[in-house]
Amino acid sequence: MIGIFDSGLGGLTVVREILNRLPNYKIIYFGDTARTPYGTKSAETVTRYAIENTKFLINKGAKIIIVACHTVSSVSMPTLKSLFPEIPFFEVVTPSFKKALSLTKNKKIGLIGTRTTVESGIYNLLFSQADPQIKLYSNPSPLLVPLIEEGWIKKPETRKIVKKYLIPLKMKGIDTLILGCTHYPLIKKIIQEKAGKRIKLVDPSQEVAIEVKEFIEKNPEIKQDLKYNEGIEIYVSDITPNFKKIAQIFLNKKIELIKVNLD
Amino acid sequence: MIGIFDSGLGGLTVVREILNRLPNYKIIYFGDTARTPYGTKSAETVTRYAIENTKFLINKGAKIIIVACHTVSSVSMPTLKSLFPEIPFFEVVTPSFKKALSLTKNKKIGLIGTRTTVESGIYNLLFSQADPQIKLYSNPSPLLVPLIEEGWIKKPETRKIVKKYLIPLKMKGIDTLILGCTHYPLIKKIIQEKAGKRIKLVDPSQEVAIEVKEFIEKNPEIKQDLKYNEGIEIYVSDITPNFKKIAQIFLNKKIELIKVNLD
């Protein structure tokens, strides 16, 4: 079973990409909707939540875990890996870093994400280790998550706020933009429009799905463990009306939500 | 000691009004910043959090409790009152309902608030019991909390979104508008500007503070219990950079935050 968790809705962009590439595996998803959002909270609190989410997925039978949340991917991975050494973890920062590195021509890369993700400095660290000539320009964009969770994915106000967040990055002449939050692919069209055609977008949900698929195909024993067992179970810590509506539109299928209390 | 809690920052508008009217009492504040916001979550989850917050304040010595959160005031009061019968509770819905009732001339009242507050139907119930001729028009305005928590209290995007939320209420010809969320007094100027001069605003933070002051003055034994003991202790479940900054500007004094884990 492939376990996937996120603070809320955003990780469903990863679920969709996994379903596209690995349609025969069973997925168990946990969205921490009772404590969402994570990106405005401290690294310590986010890591505490991430540990609880991981334990829940392991107890439900997950053999590999995808951290479909940039904030957790940015600040909690060393802790998760040391607490659960038996679990192969995938996160969304490394594959999007690699993709951006392969796409950029002028070595000017932009990053939008939550405040905690941007301030963690993880992308700066990765790029400076890989190629010191790369310049990373980042802008925390914390209002995009509430706008998306609210379903304002086509509203003019959302376009205006996206534009505002992108202006300082465009002024730096970036040619590549990392969508540093798994919610953002839900408004990819608006972001591409406001960024302009010359800027290439890196979609972390696609990149992590590619990485997971490669990993499973190279590891027959894991493949065996995961078994072929179609279907998806979606657990949430709170049932909110918006979640179900947006999730169904997004995954393009009827879904059932199961509520669990982690705290 | 007067205990006050909110999902985050909004309840500080109540703290300010209490400090203005009862400067000699000790206040203990709890902001559930690790699980904020409440207004997008279900009544069940909000009530679970409210119980934990109340227990925390009682353990710290609170003798009366002000629920400085509309979402909790709308959905959790019967549970809180039955679980803690010894505690006098004050909430923000009833005093703002009373104020609106006394202000309206044309009996058309508007309400903005979080989705959970508006959908609880509590204001509809109160007005229909008090005067069946009153028409209440409400519009959930869930993006205002993240905009305020983000500190965008003077930005043009915030003005635009406020305007958008108020248009349907203005079209109904309301003469009174309830700010149904303790965050909203932080952008009262913008709301007044977009509502227009003819609409009177009801500020729940002021109304609850007036009610608490009257209660204390009428109950000498409670007054004795609360003692004269200046000062404020602010507890939060997560220390976020924005909270401290905005809280200090807002209360106009240096504050220390103390972190506690409730879950």
C-alpha cells in the first residue's frame, strides 16, 4: 500500500499523478484537515504533526510513504527518516529541485511556497550545493492555500494575488519557477498565464510521481509488498464541506471520506 | 483571573476592549495557533478544541471565561456550559445580536463571518425569536481571516475582497452589519468604507467587553474572586512569527508568548 499525506487538500495533486502512472496500486491518503494549514506554523509543530500522520499510515499498512506537503518535506524529513528507518520516504522538494536544475538555462530560478517552506532555506541549500552559480529568488505566497481551499480557483481576486506574488520574481528575470506547494498545481493555468510563456513551471506532484514509479520498478521486493490492489482510501481529521466537493472535482470520481482523530 | 480564548489572533480584539474597560484585572489568553483557523472546520472538531482550551484556562486559574471566537460561540456553547457548569461563560454572538437589534431601523441586518458561524444558523434563530419581522442577510467571508493573519490589513487586494463580500448584503438594503468574527475589527475601517456611511457596524469585541464589565460589577463575590491583579499572560499552541508582530502592534505593548501543547 502506498501511503500519502498532506496538511489538507493539496496532496491530492500527488494522488492524481500517482493514479495516472501506477493505476493498479492501493493508495491510502491522509489529509490533516483538522489542523490545516501547516505552512504558517512553526517547524517544530509541523514535525510533530508529520510524525503522527506517518504513524497512522504505517498502522494502516503503508509500505512506502509519500510526503505530499512541501512544508513537511522542507523541515521534517531528517526526523521522519530517523524515527522510521524501515520506510522508504518520498518527498516533494528533491524531485522538484532536480527538475528545475535540468530546465533552467539562465540559472535564475524562482520559488513560490508557504512561509515555512521558503524560510526553511532547503532549496537554497540544494541549489548552492549543486551549482553555486544558480540564483534562487523566492517569495512566500501564503494566501494561495486559503484561496484554493476556498475553491476560488478561477476568481479575478486570485489572479490579482498570483500576479502580485510573481512580480518580484519576474523582475529578476527567472526562466524557471518551482511551484513549491502541492496546492499550487490546482491553479497552474493562472500561474502560467501570470508568469508568461517564457517561464517554465516545475510541478512537484508530477516529479514525485515519476520518482516513485521508477523506484517501484527497480525494487521488485517492494513491488511485491505493495501488491496489485486497486483503490484508494481517503482519511481526514475533519470532514469539511469544501474538501469533499473539491476532491471529487479534482480526482474526477466519487469518493468516500473516513474521519479519524489523531490528537 | 479572566480567561479568554480564540483560534488565533482575533481574540486579541476582545483583550484590547477588556483592558480598556477593566484595566486592573489579570487576563490569561490562549490562542490555538497550532490548529487555527476554526471557521473552516466542522462543528464537532471545533467543539473538541473548545473543550481542551477551556480546561487549559481553568487549570491556569480562570474564574470566568470569554469565548472570543464566533465559530466556537456559534456551535459549542451548550456543550461547554454543560461540561463546566461552575464557570460563567461569555461569548460574542449574544451581545452582538442584542446590539444589532437595538440599532436597526429598517429591520434588515447583515452578517459576515466564517462559514461555520454563518452555517450554524444561530443568528437567524436569535433574530427570529426576538422579532419575526427582522430579515437577516448573511455572507460567509472565509478569506478575511487569512488576509488579516497575514497582515494584509491595508492592501488593495483585501479592500477588493471585502467589497466583493459586502455587495450582496448592500443590495438587500441592510442598515446594520454584524462583524461576525473577532478578527474583523482589525479591518473595521475598510469594512466601514466599503459598507458606506449609512450602515452601522456592530463590533462584537466591544459588546462582549461591556457585558463582562456589567456582570463583574453586579457580582461582588466574582469581583472578589477575580481580584485586582494587573497583567496579561498570553499562551499559544504554536509560536508563529506573524502572531507576535501583529499582537504587539495591536495591543500596543511588548508581549511575551508562552508555548503550550494541548494535543
